[in-house]
Amino acid sequence: HSSVLNGIRIYVLGVTQYPPANSKDTVFSAIINNDGSISGWSTLNSLPKKLSKGKAVIVNNRIYFVGGATWTNGGNPVPSDSVYFASINADGTIGNWQTSTATGLPTLLGHGLIEANGKITTIGGSTNSNETPINKTYSATVNADGTLGNWSEGSNLLPTTLRDGAVAKIGAYAIYAGGVSGQLSNKVYYSLIDAN
């Protein structure tokens, strides 16, 4: 699944139920209390498609869900190049999901996703059902109306191919920790995020 934090509310999107592996379109939300406990789980508007291993990010009070893949009855994943977005309402619920028409994003699963300087950027992941890791990044500008500009491939590549790592934006840096690159990785990579 993917999870994203908005203030004191956490959202969990796109899951896989076992056994066998079956992707779900479920979206959950809950409140993080002052003592760190989580309460009040609720089910929100489902994603338009059953997807696992996609990633979510919040930009300008909208949730974006990028890529992922669909597992059915434990079979091979079918990767997606879809991007969905929905507005976050004042009560923490979300509006109807819309489909981005931006082009240039390959099918992508197991990637990282960050927002910086008005753009969302994928890091690593895989583009095929064999889950072969890549070292590429793809970025798209977030427009004022929530739509995205077309995706472009970045020139700054991860030092090695990686998928399924932990990715975060901390200050002006993108961090990539762990993941899979033929074997499990114990490396941590970081990069300064340029103004563009």
C-alpha cells in the first residue's frame, strides 16, 4: 500500500490482500492522536482501479496516486501508467477521483514519489511485470487546477537500479533507503533537490 500524511490525518491507498495476491482499490483514513495512537479509521472514495505498489503524495490539498500494478489471484502484476488525483475536503474526506491526461510516464510500480517546487517526481521502481528495477526519475509540474503537465525523464539517476525502497523528502534533499537491486540493498542515497 501507499500512505501519506496530511496534518493529523493519515491516508492509506491501494492495498494487496493475501493469499493469493489480489490488488484492491480501497482508500482508508484515520486520525493520529496527540499520544501517537491512531483512531477513527474510515473508508473513503475508492481508487478508480485496483492497484498495489503505487505511491501517493499530497500537493495543494489534493492527493495524487501514481502508477502501481494489479495482481489478480496471485498472478504476475500488470503495471499501470495511470495517475489519479482527488481534492481533500475540510472534514478529511476526499472528492471524486479524476484521471490525469498528462503523457510521458511509463508503467511504473515499486517507485518512490516526492513533491518539490511545484513538481512531483518518481524515483526508481520498475516498469515491467518482472519487477526489474530501474534507476530513472520522472517529473511532472502540478498546475493550479490540479492537473499535471506532461512527464519528463530526469537526467540525475540513482547510482544503481532500485525498487521498493523507502523514499522521503527531508528539507532540500531526496533520500532513498534500502530497496531491491537484484538483491536486498542496505544503502542510503541522497540528492540535493534543485530549484527546477
